[in-house]
Amino acid sequence: MLISIMSSPLAGYLDDWTDEALCGWMEQPSPPEYIVKEVKKRAIFCNNALPVDSKASSDKSLNVLKNSGIKIYNIIFSDEIKEELTKLVPIDSSEGYINLFKNYELAYVQDQISCSFNIKKASYDKNYEGTIQNREIANGSIYFKGTNVTFDGQWKMGGLSKDPKYFNEEVDIKLTNMGYLVGKMAYFNDLVEEGEAPKKPLFIALSTHPNSKALNYKIDPKWISAEIWINIGTSEGGVLSVFNCRDRKQIEKENKSKEKLKTEFELVNLLYSKDEVSNLLSIDYLDGIFESDRTPEDSKKLHDDELHKAHISGMIEINQLDKNFTLWSLASTRESEEYTVLVLITNEFEIEPLKDYAKPSIEHCGKLPGWWWDKLSFVISTTDIDLAKKQKCYFDFFANNADEKANILYKAILSASPSIVSYLKSSVDR
């Protein structure tokens, strides 16, 4: 009864104590038991009579060592020791294989399928079913051929995970007939910072999981995707996502298409620059700029897909040619998802040098958007390589068949065509 009466006020008394005061008592050779209990209750970590954040405790310990005059060296392992520390004990040929996959009916992929993959952590703190975190801890490619599943990937957890063998060699995974990945693999769950001691990977078993979304390898590869949930035996887990799948025929087709596009672009790269993402070809020929101090005169007669149509007059300046050119014409634009085109009429206001070559160039190279026998079209941008090749044909026609005056004027207008369209769009209603 007496102990109860004394301990209760004592506990209340310690409530007002700071963490620093408690850590000061913990430095004593034999701190009082009630002090020790209070420190444990608050989950305080004390170092040199001061409270330390538990997450930073290891860093604090290092600082203590450094301040004490003790020199710290990074641990360096020889290749032999590193191999011994990290090697995966192989499965004994046929017996091990049977034991590992004996409970599964394995899939057989007739034609090789190539997919991208990544691994992200999954946490169960807020959701017992698990929540996928945003940060990738591994990524790369995964290949399915026959009953074989191979990886070409990399871990992003530092330390030993940088060694590519953990995806190339230390993985024994198969695809089941139901579309799940099963087997064993090296798995790095902890991030190792530069200078920290290396950590061996976990060697975890993949099995069917209630959260997993199967990989339906029997449908069109482009629709294939999967989420394989990984249980690592803690409050954390991981998710291996498979996506962007293609079969061998698709890959060969894509490679041929890319090679063809590369070859064809070489034919037009004098005129165009290419956006590698969208494959948009945009005029990149000389540095022509159109300038005008006159308000364009709108044309009320709009036909078909004519846009921003107006009579314009101004000057084309090209520093690379050190020349200026007068431009006076009825101009309009043509636009679609595949192209933007400038169209100029050659006879109403007499672009004299071009007039006689409009019809012959059309007959030689073919029709461009907005074509007519007295008009010339300039393809400013396009995703259609054939349209860009036609524009190159017109360029070559004027270079090889027109007189010098017509040739240089054609080049000047082509160079300034993006600037002319910009002027029309800003000055003339659609």
C-alpha cells in the first residue's frame, strides 16, 4: 500500500521531466530504476547524455566515433569473399527443379515475348490489403520463351544490388499456366548508402498471391500486363509489374519500321528536323523570317479547308544568305493532325519567278495539300514521311530545273514558311 502511494506521485512527477534531463540521469553508473522505466516508456535513445532520433542513431554513433579520434574505414571485400557472402546455393539439377515447381503446371510460350518490368515496395501500414509505393526499387526487361523466364534488369538499392548477376544468374522463375510467376529470386529490400556495409539479399519464394493479377500470355502481347505481389515475410512486401509486352514478330516489325524511317529521314534531313518522341518533322532550312508593317487584307472567299486566308505583303530576311526578298501574295494555311501547310497563289499578285514553274513542279512531284495549277504549297510540319519526301522533291525540282532567280526565291519562302504561317495565325481569323 505504501509503495503504491509513493509510486503514483513519482510517476506524475516524471511527466514534467524533459528527455534531456532523463538522458542526463542515464549517464550515471547505476541510474534509478524509475528513470530507466520512464526512458523505456518514452522510447528515448540516449547518447552522451542527450536524446537522439532513433532513425539517426547510427549516424550519431559514427559521429561519436569520429569525435573520439577513432578513424573509420570502409569495408572492402575481395572478390572471393564477396562471392562467398552472396552466392546462391544452386538447386540440384532435376531433383531441385521438381521440388521447386512440382506443385505448378507450367506455361509454354511458343513465340518469345519481351516485356518491361519494375518492382516497387508494398506497405501494409494503412491498408491490410497492401498499398503500392511510388518509388521503383528495380526495373528492366523480362523474356518468356518456352518454359524459360529470363531477366535483364537492375536493382536500385545500392551496395551489392549493383551487381547484374542478381537478375542474370540468381533468379529461378517460371510462368504457370494460370499466368503467375513462381520460383525463387534474390531480393534487395534495404537501401544501402555509399560507405555503408554491404547487405546480402533475401532469397524469397514467389507463389500465387490473392492480390496478384495474372499475365494472360495467350492474348495479343500488347494487351498483356500483370502484377505479381511478393511476400517477404515482414510488414512490407513488393510488387513486380509486367507491361509493354511484344512478341518476336512485333519487335522485328518495329525494328524494320524504325530502320526504314531512319533511312527515309536521311532523304529529307536537309529540310527537316525530327522530334524523336512524336516523329514530327518540322522545317529546319536556313533562318528565314517574314516581317510586315502592313495589316493583311482578309479574303472573304474561303474554300474547303482554307484557313487564315489573306493578302499579305512584307519582307523575308535570311541572314544565312545575307539577302532580303519581297513577298506579295494571297496566302492561306492548311492544317490536319498530320500536317501544317502554307499555300501561296503565284499569279494574282505576280510572284513572277515562281509562276512558270508551279504547274510543272506539281506534275513532276505530285499534289500537296491545297494544290492547284497556279498555287504552290510548302509543307511546314508533318508526321507523314511520304509528304516530307514530296516536299523534298519540290525542293530538288526547283534546284535542278528552275532558273537561279526562281530557285533562290523558292528556297527563301520555304525557309520563312513557319514565320509566314505564324504571322497569318496571329493576324487573320480562321
